[in-house]
Amino acid sequence: MDEKLVRAMGDLDEEGVLSSVEAMLSAGTEPLHIVELCREGFEIVGKRYETREYFLSGLIISDDIFENVLGLLDRSGCFQAVEEEKLGKVILGAPLGDVHDIGKGLVSQLLRYSGYEVIDLGVNVRPAGFVEAAAESGATVVGISTLITVAYESLRETVLGFQHEGLRESVKIMLGGGAVSQRVCEYAGADAWSRDAADAVKFTKAFIGKE
Ligand code: B12
């Protein structure tokens, strides 16, 4: 079943993807596992784009298909919102030069459902945009989602921006998205990185120190 979903996503077979997701939900599969399989499918799409088997339209179609997967997950009520006191504020955004926002959206949902207030700055956010938002809101955690390599420089500039404003000690910065790695984290001078949306919640809990 897992392989079928990954393959259908890679093949841009919307019907195949949605029927697999429906079957998995009925069988009680963890929604985050479904998301992870879709992410693997997206990787196939990305590779086919690199080898010119797919074009930009292929990337756009994969996004559309995933929107429908999210619709199914939402309707099944598996992402349950928690109504409780906000545990802290987290700023999220994609850096300057990057318009990918699917992973960021997932991270945002998970953080919200874990009781954190999310200030989502959207995509293509200037370094100063992150710094200003943290200064204005008092948020102490910033998450930056990066899918393309051209955005590495703006990651570094964002971290430097916090330093210049004297906020680096009070704000923790986590990176995520397909283009990040330990080396990128070190280059940018961030505090943590992961390619797993659930880690955004783990990091935030550790940074803010509340459960
Ligand atoms: C869908 C897609 C698009 C869609 C995006 C739609 C949208 N609303 O986001 C569209 C069509 C807009 C698009 C555009 C482009 N794309 Co594109 N796209 C993809 C694709 C196929 C999937 C991306 C995706 O959403 N994956 C699924 C999500 C769930 O994964 P994720 O973001 O990594 O998130 C997970 C984790 O990383 C983590 N996470 C995410 N954020 C965070 C944050 C924190 C703090 C933490 C802890 C965790 C975390 O949680 C998520 C769940 O586990 C990838 C291929 C790939 N391998 O990823 C290419 C890819 C990213 N795109 C690529 C390219 C080249 C482009 C374009 C330049 C194409 C063009 N010629 O115009 C433009 C970029 C424009 C720009 N300036 O940004 C390249 C980038 C190559 C590179 N080295 O830089 C890729 C890798 C394809 C490839 N292999 O060539 N794209």
C-alpha cells in the first residue's frame, strides 16, 4: 500500500493517490505517515523534473494533488485542533527567493495543533521581515522552510539580521525543508534543522521549555 501511494504520487496519478489515501485512512494509518509517503512521491516528481521527463506543469500538478490529499486528511478529522492556552509564539516563513510552501503549511498545522500560536509570514520573506516580526510579536522561535538552494544566502542573512538587532540570544532559529542539511544549518548559523515536520514541534518544545 505504501509503495502504491509513493508511485501514484510520482506518476501524478491523482485518482491512484486519492484512492490509496482513502484506503489508508480507513485502515487507521497515521496521517503523518501518509504525508511522509507523499513527500517521497514529491521526490520522484522532482527527479523527473530534473531529467526533463516532467516540466513546471508537473510540479504544479503534484501540488494540486497534495492539496486534495490534505482535504481528505482534514475531512477525516485526523488533525485535531487543541483549544488551550497558547504555549508560545512561533514565526514561520520561506526565505527570500523561495515560494514553496507545502511543507511550511504542514509545520504550521502541527504547531497550531500542539498549542502554539503561529505567525505565518508566507513565502519569499526578506531577512528583515523575519527580524521585524520577531521584534514586534515577541516570538522567541523562528522556523524557516527552504526548498531551493538559491535561498541559502538569505538564510544566512536572516540569522545575521537577528545578530545585528541584538536579538540572536533571545530567538531560536530552526530550519527545515528539502534543501536543508547539517552543513546548511552551520553555514546559516541556525540552531537546529530537520526534514521532518514533527521535529518542528519537538524543537519548539525544547526551545520554549513548556509542554
Ligand atoms: C511542488 C513543487 C513546486 C511547486 C510548489 C507549490 C507550493 N505551493 O509549494 C511549484 C510549482 C510552485 C514549484 C516551483 C519551483 N520549483 Co519546485 N518543487 C516542487 C516539489 C516537486 C515538491 C516540493 C514539496 O512541496 N515537497 C513536499 C513537502 C511536504 O516537503 P518539504 O517541503 O521538504 O517539507 C517536509 C520537511 O522538509 C519538513 N519541513 C518543511 N519545512 C520545515 C520547517 C521546519 C522548521 C522544520 C523543522 C521542518 C520542515 O516538513 C515537511 C513534512 O515532513 C520539489 C521536489 C522535491 N524533491 O521536494 C520541487 C523543487 C523543490 N523545485 C525546484 C525548482 C527548481 C523549482 C522552480 C525554480 C521551477 C521553475 N523553473 O520555476 C520553481 C521555484 C520558484 C521559487 N523561486 O521558489 C527544485 C529545487 C532545486 C534546487 N536545488 O534548488 C526541486 C527540488 C525539484 C528538482 N529536483 O529540481 N515547485
